[in-house]
Amino acid sequence: MRAFRRTVTLGLVAALAAIPTSLPAFAQGGRAAEVTHRQSVLTEVSPTGDVRSSRVFTQLTVAGDGDIEVALPAQATRGLRNLDGFGKPSVSGDEVVYRLAATRDGASERTVADNTADLPVSLEISYALDGELVTPKQLVGRTGEVTVTYTVRNLTATPTEVRYFDGRQRERFETVDVAVPMVGSLSTTLDARFVEIDAPGASVAGDGRGSTVVQWSLLLFAPLGSEEQSVSYTAHVSDAVVPEAVAQILPVDSRSFGSLASTAASYKGAVESTRNLTVNSVLIDGNVQLLADGAAKLLDGLGQLADGATQLASGLNETAIPGARQLADGTGQARDGSRELANGVNRIGAGAGQLAAGADTAKAGGARLAAGASDANAAFSAKILPGAAQIEGGLAAIEAGMAQLGAGTAQGAPAAIAGLPQLAAGATALSGSIYAGAGACDLAAVQAGQCGLLGSLQVANALLQQALPGLTAACGANPALAPACQAVGGAQQIVGGAASNLDTAKAQVDQLVAGATALTGLVPLLEAYAANFGTADAPGPLLKGVQDLSAGSAALNAGLKQFQADALTPLVAGSKQLADGLPQLADGANQLADGAGQAVDGANRLAEGLGQIDDGANQLADGLGGAGDGAGQLADGLLAAQDGGKQIADGTVRLSEAGMQKLIEGVSDASAGSSLLYNTIKAIDARGRAGEGLAYGTVEGADASAVYKFEIAGVGSTDDAGASAAVRAALMLGVFLAAGVLGLGMRRRLVA
């Protein structure tokens, strides 16, 4: 059995070493294109795991052209021999020199030597029967429930300081055990005496010959696995034996073992995710702190709002609502007053219309007054003044005649008698010019020339009296008409003064007429009483009367001229000013009427608006009553909200201090954990890439790999040493094929 196992092992090692790769290597003499270096360590252990023997198989393959010399450093040299022929490579200290005739397809040389290097893996096997530990020999031949436990340890772990970062990018260091990454398998074959097999974590399958193959996969490095792994199976056995087992261990790195690369990528992603989560948590905590600040401000604001709402409720109930009631009362009074105002403005509008009509009438009357005054002045100059002059001349003649009479001349009395009729006629004409139609004249009679001076003045004075109230009202409403109104007042004074002067002169004229008439009646007496006349130097009573009458006539003539200068001439000028001002008065009165119409519209709209304001004020008063109630409720609600705001403020502070800070630290620690694992895997992979899993040294640039195989001896199994050579050869071929496939998976490249 042992001879057969050794043959199979040698075939497996040779097959593993027969898998070429391509990488340039240093060559001497010829030209080397590729150097492949396979190291296979075969170790035989006892049923409990103690090492019995260990050998290293080396296969060196060089593809190129010509003679190549390859020197492998730090090699096992004890018991070194060539497996492809006689002799062995040259040895210098621990350096082994291989000389090969390289070809394009590759030239190989295989050697074996005793393994003197420390094994990177150890095995320990324990056995229990029906729950009690037994030795392998004690187990043989027994029946019962057997449990076999295999413990595999990766011995390459060394304390290493790993640099990593937490979620806040704070640098950290931690010393962890970093092992050379190794994977492998452990398998055993249980014959038919083992039934009810339970092998947790193992692949269990029949071998087609009545036996059961049990195989476990091993990950002998953390964090993917563990540097120490235990696997076991439990079965019911009759006439027990201790079956053989085989463990194969391969050093790997991220290039040859995809799980290592994917795990590193996963941890890297976890680092980035937790780092982002930490950053976001910090941002959230910042926002929570802002929320806490905002909640504090909200609390202050709620307090202020509560105070304001209380003041609002107090102000509404104590001031605004009573004020609104007063406003409603005041707007009601204003509404009534606006109605009265509208009525008054309507009356003003009607009066303004009448004023405009009266002003238009006064305008026409003023024009006629100006014409009448001018006509009266012309008549005064044409008739009254000449008549007065005639009277004055007649009296002078009478006086002269009386003087002549007084002188006793015969011709004096006739002259006086001739002058007296002229005097009477002149006095009568003067009286007719002044008093013709007095008291019965109208505007039409004046315009027809049928009235004397006194009648014309009476008509003008009556017209001014009629126009004066309307003009006075118009002047009060329109200050622009003040000059015209002053002219009207002046004209009234002039006309009144002229009429008064004429009334005063009336007595004198009447006396003059009476005297002239009396004198005419005295004509018969003159002749009889001429002697009573006296002389000019000594006039008698009659002559004295004539002299006085002559003096009165002169005074009358002077008074009439003064009357024309002081009364008639200003009357003409004033009446012209009145005629010029009355159109402006009429225009102003019409504008006043238009303005009064607009005022009427405005007053009506004011009344309507005040009505609406009164309605709104009443609604405001009613609404403020409800607002007062609402303000009270608002104040109560804000006080309650203030309590809630305090809870929010306290809650946000607790959330930041007790929640977010712990969350941030937790996430940061999680990120640190992922970062530690990621950097630990990087350190593990670095050891694998550096070739620390190789048992011995290799040349620079070689494609180097290693495999460690442990053959665990059995006890009580059938001795297969006598197996036929044909069967052994067939098994050897199968092992070579299997090893070739396995070699593809554990191939690796060393780059200096």
C-alpha cells in the first residue's frame, strides 16, 4: 500500500510540475524565453498528524533556445537527486544550478530532496467513539458512533501593524495577525463499514465502488476564513478502521484566487459606503443641531407670539372692539350727515342754477344800464345844462330889467316883462327834463327816451337792486369775480347818489318853476309896482328877490355841472364796467352751477360711500368681537405650542447628543472596521504576491508556485502493495491528469 501511495504521490507532484507558463527569465549561454518553477512539498503524517517524512519535488522548465543555466537560491540539498536520470544538479552551498538545453517547447528537469524548511501548515487529528476520545489503534475493530476531527493550522501569521482610517478619515493603527493566504482541501474515503455519515460543510459523494468520498474546502486565512479550521465527520461504524486522508494546501494571491480579490473589493466598497454614511451622518447631525437652534429660536418666537397674542386679545377686547363700536356709531352719524350734506348741496346746486340764470339776465340788464346811463348823460349835456344856462341868462336879464325898472326907466318894465315868460319856460323845460315820467318809467321807456333823468336813474337803481343779491352770492363763491362785484357796488352808490342829488335839486327846481310862474303872474303888477323894484344900488324887495333868484340859478347851473362831473360821468363809466364785468359774472355763475352739479354728484357718492363705510364699520365691530375670542384661543394655543416647542428643543438636543453622536461614532467605527479588514486583506495579498508561500527561493522573473500535500496515514486498512503494475499505471495516469487540472488553478507568477 505504501509503495503504491508513494508512486501515486510522485506522479501527482510530477504532474503539478509539468504545467508551463510563460515569463522571461535570466539565461546563461542560450536564450531563455520562459522559466517555470514548481515546488511541491509532500509530507507524510501519522494518523494523529505528526510528521513522519517530508520531501520537496522541484520541476524547472525553460523555454527558449540553446544551453541555459539556472541557479535556484536557498534550496533543499539534502538527499537531492535527479528524477529524470542519473546524477543531480550542481550544488554550491544552498544554491542548486540546473543546466538545460532549452527548446521552443521547453526543456524540463525534475529533482527531489529532503524537505528541511519549516512547514507553513500543521495538522492535528482526534478520534472519539461513542463520545469518548480514543487513539487510532483503540478505534480499530470497534463498533459504534465514531467522530473524527481534523484541525488544520496556517502557521505563517505574524503580528503586523496595519494602517487604516475611520469614517471621519482619522488615521488609526492596529496590530493584527497577517498570514500568507492559503487555500486547500481535505478529503477521505470511507468504505462500506461507515454508514449514517454526517460531515458538516463537506461535499459527500459515492465513488462508484461502494465507498463514500468526503471532502472539505479550506480557507486558512482571516478574514475570509481562519488560520485554524476544524472539520469533522460522524458515522456509525462496524469493525472500525482508521481511513487514510489527504490534505492539499496552496498559497494564493488575488491574481490566482478570485475570492480574495472580490472580498477586497467588497470591503473597499463597504469602506466607501460607511465613509459616505459617516459624512452624511455628520451632515445630518449638523442639521439636527441647526434644528435644535431653530427649535430654540422657535421656542423664543412662540413665547413672543404668546405674549403678543395675549396683548392682542387684551387690545382687541379692551380697545379695538369698543373703538370699533364707536367707529360704527361715528360712521352712522357721518352717514346721516352726508345725506344732509347731499340735500344741502342739491339745494346749492339749484340756487347755483338760478344764480346762473339771474347772472345771464343781469348781464343783459347791465348792458342796457350802460346804454341808458350814456343816453342820460348825453341828454343832461344836451338839455338840462342848456336849460339851466337859459334860466341863468333869463334871471340875469330880469335882474337887469328890474334894475332898469328900479331906475325908473319906462323901458325897464317891458324888458322884465319880456324876460319873465322866458324864465318860466326855461324852468318848466328843466323840470320836465329832470322829472319826466318819474315813478312810472321802466327799461323800455328809458330806451325809448320817454323818461327824464330822475326816472332813468330810478330804473337803473331798481335793476342794480335786483341783480345785487345774486351778484353778491356769485362773488362769494368765485373770488375771481371780485373786481366786477366792486364795480357793481360803485355803480349802485353812484346811481343812488345821483338820485339823491336830483331829489335834493327837486325842491330848488320846483321853487324855480313856482317863482318863474309867480313872476309871470306879476307882469301885470310890474307895470303897477315898478317903483317897488328899486334900483341896482338900492333894490327893492322885488329886485332883491330877482337878484336872489339869479344867484340861485347860477348855483343851480354850477350844481348841475358838478352833478354831471361827480355823478353822471362816473355812472356812465361804472355802468360800462358793470356791463364788462357782468359777462364774467355770468361765466362764473355758470361755472359755479357746473361745480355745484359736480358737488351734488360727489355729495351723493360721499353719502353712498359713507353708507358702505358704516356697513363695513358694523361688520368690523362684529368681526373684531370674533377676533377677540379667536385671539384668546390663539394665546391659549400658543402657550400650549410653547410647551411643545420646549419638548422639540429638548428632543433635538438629545437626538444630537444621545442619538446622532452615537450613530456617527458607530458608523465611523463600522467604517474603521471595514477599512481595517480591507487593509488587512491588502497586507495578506501582499504576502501572497511576494511569494512568501513558497518553500524555497526562486529566480527573478520565474513563474513560481508551490503546493503542500499532506498524506495522513490510516490504521487497519487493506494493504494494496500487491496491486498490479497495470492498475498502478492507470491510477498514476489519472493522478497526472487531475494534478494537471489542479495545477492550472494554483499557477502564479513572481515578479521581482
